[in-house]
Amino acid sequence: MKRLLATVLTAAMVATLFVGCGTNDNGAATTDTKQTETTETAAADDTAAAAEETADAGLAEQAIADRKAAAEASGEYEKIVVSFFDWTGAPAGIDRINEKISEHTRETLGVDVELLIIDSAAYSDDIKLMLSSGEQVDLFSTCGPGYMTCVNNGYCADLEEDGLLDNYGAGLKDLVRADYFDACRVGGTLYGVPPIKDYAIQTAAICIGTEYLEGAGVDVDAFAKDDLGYVKCTWDDIDDIFAKIHEAFPDKTVYSTQDNMLTQGSCVDNIGGDYYGTLLDSANSLKVENVYESEVFKEWCARFYRWNQAGYISGDAMTDKTGASARIKTGSFMAMMACGKPAYQNQISNECGRPMTVFDVGEPFMSSSAVSSFPWCMNQATEDPIAAMQVLEALYCDPVVANLVCWGEEGVEYVVNDDTTINWGPGVDSQNSEYFPNVLWMMPNQYAAHVWEGDPVDVGEQTAKFNDNCPVKSKALGFTWDNGDYAAEFTALKNAYEEYSGKVIYGFVDPETGLKELNDALYAAGLEEYMAAKQAALDEWAKSAGIN
């Protein structure tokens, strides 16, 4: 059958080439021998490529047919488990959504699909335990445990081994740019597929509940708007606003903390996927420096110390691992920091369970790891890599699957408007929805799903332009580093950071004292050696890439 399909397609393509290339504009026969030979060579190459693509499609279809036949014989479909986190753990309607997805994928792929959604506070530890212990997890987001950690621990399969991506994930190659795939390679091996998202960010987006601003008499209209339509202001303005909402709502905590002052609040580039050696001026320099001794980090720590002393930060900030937006959703917290992007207002409002106003205090930035920060990976121990690859492709390319994973069930969680945007289903909102993970930025391809009412239907195109037009891009964009030879140093650095960072980054200790303790611990853990190795790898990469 594969040969027959290839033969038919080849004949059709050759016929088309002859019809299109046989005469010039005047109807005269083409006589240039070199041009004829070039055309024939190109035609042959195109024909061979088309035949190979058809054969690959045949392999994919045959794999699906084989699984369906096995299910018919056994009465049970093979299952592929997909894991990621949300802010509150497994949704109440997860079994229903899993069944809806499986109803579709039984027909399209010959498999059942189970979403295994874990609370954000537990995901990193839980997913590593499951992957190391042999518990079934076939596909997973590396957001939480970290991409390089998962690669170095041997959790991730080579997605191109034995033609896996070419033969069974061709739709991914059509969707994801080649340079974005390259950004996810480690030592030349492709272990992950990046989510289709905003790779550029608008740093330091302070998000505050609109009701609290109104209650405190903050005149938002007095501020200018940025290019994305968000409120443009300074840190002095934020200090003033925090003071007002704190006075108006003394029973609530002003700021919902999370360890994101560098990742979302600055243009510091965490090259190699960690902050133990960074680029402080990545748009202009490839010099690796210690961010924890930098002015930008000192300013952040001083800011948090000031906020803590003013009573804006919860006393259990160091130990409470609940997501920042989940705390706001409870009604006990009023503000948080995130990163802005096109059409972010609805997303953060839904995430926090109330209308939020976004204040822009930063600038646009694209880091070296913007594409490769948390790709989707396949477990190297998955029993059926072919089925897992085909499910991965569906997560990115099948609108039915994408909508169920991103939004839930049509008619229950959401309804579709005439313009194809969506809104809540009857009697449903963010507080009582049985399925609302609200982590679109982590989803494989949020733009394959519906757009929420109020957001532009072309938000995917706007986001692509936002990425392409970002004015501050790291010179190291696409650089990855396999730190496997320095795994012991990395672990020691991570342990030192976790022991000493909390009290200074959340403002519980004077910055001068806290920063000295933190840096002393990092240097004792091997920071200097680790940074030197990272610099050497970066220099080698830059040389091979022709970047000065």
C-alpha cells in the first residue's frame, strides 16, 4: 500500500511539473539544457521527498490501525498518561474530561488519554518521583522540575531516535520552527518540544485586584497605557498604591509572593537554565556574572524588605508554596507579580478569580532560554513511544484535544460565541468550574484552542509579532548547556540557595546581612567553578555560532 501511494503521488507530481515547466511565456519550448537539468533534478528531489512523506504518513496510520485492532481484540485501549500542574490540584471534573478526550482519541489515535494534573506546590517533587520509580507518566511538562534537571536525570527520551518525530510527529515539524527545536537540543539531541507561547515577556507586571483599587480610591485612568494596553507606572507608583490598598483593606495581605523577582521581574538572563552565573546585560554582553551580587538583585531585596516592614507580605511567605494567583483567588491577598503579554488581562483575571488590573513597571525581554525553559517531554521509559509521540502531536495540532485540555467540555465549562470566542457555561465561573487549570502559557499549543471572550481572535498572531519584535533579546538566544559534569556543584548551589535565599528575597532580614550570607554560601558550594564552566561553554557556543 505504501509503495502504491508513493507511486501515485509521484506520477501526479511529475505530471504537474511537466505541465508547469514545459513552455516559456510565449508557448515556445524551453531549450536551455542547464535549466532543464536543474528543473529535472529539483523535480526528482521534490518527488522523492513527497514519496518519503507519504510513506511516513503510512507508518503513522498503520500504527493507529494496529492499536485499534489490539483494542478490539482485548476490549481495552492502550493508555497514554500526560502530566502537568495547575494551581489547586486535580480538578473535580478530571475524570469526565479524561473520558471526553479518550472518546475522541480512541477514534483518531486508537488510545485512551489520561491527564494527571498535580498541584503546583507538589508537582516538581511528585513528577521526579514518578519518573524515577517507574510509575506510568508518558508525556510531561518540565515546568517545575526544570528541563535540564529532567534531561540530566535521564527522564527524557530522544524524540528523534529511530525516526520517531519524522514518522509519527510530522505535524509538530510543520508547526514548530526549526530554530525553536534547535533551542531545545542538549548536546545535539532533541529531548523536548517547546510550548507555543509568548517567548518574549513584558517584565514586572504587577497585577492588583480591581475591586481593591476602586475601594482604595486609586485613579487608574490618571496613568498612561503601554503598547499592550496595560497601565504604565513606576515602582514609586506601586509603593503608593500598595500603601493605599493596605490602608483600605487592613484584613488582607497586600502582596502574594513567589520566587520570581528575577525570572519575571528583570532582564537578567539565566543562561543554561539556572541563575548560578547569569548575563546581566544580555543584549550587549556575553560575560557571565553572579546576579546575587548585582545591583538589580540588591534593589529587589531592598524593595521586598521595605514591603515586609510595611506589613505587605505574609509572615509565612517562606514556607507557603501555594501559587500566588491561587492565594488571591481565596480573597485573602490583593496583588502579585507576573509577566505581561498580549491579551493577558483576561488570563490573569480568570486565574485569580476576579477582575485584575495589570500595571507595567518593566520592559520587554527575551532570554536565552525563552524557548527552552520548560519543553514538553516524553518519558524515556514509556512503553509505547510511537503512541506517546502521536498523542504529543495531537496535544499541539488537534483542536478538539487542545480545547478539552485547555478549557474543558463545551456546553459545560464553556460555550462558544458566534465569533468563535468562548465564555463560561451556564452557572459556571472561575470559582466553581469543575475543570479550569488556567495554565495556558504551559499548554502545548494554546492557540489551537478557542480564545476567551474579550481577547482578540488573532491573539496567536499578535503573540508571534510580540516575540519577533521584542527590542531586548539576549545575544545567547538558543544557548543550552548540559551541566551534567557539574551535577554535584549544581545540587550544592541549589541547596545553598534554598537554605539562605528565602529570608532575604521575601524581606525578612536586612538585605546587607542576608545577601552576604547567601553569597558566602553559594561561593562555598562551588559557584565560581560552576560559573567558569558555564562561561567556557557559552564562549564555545558563541564562537561556533559566529557571535561576538
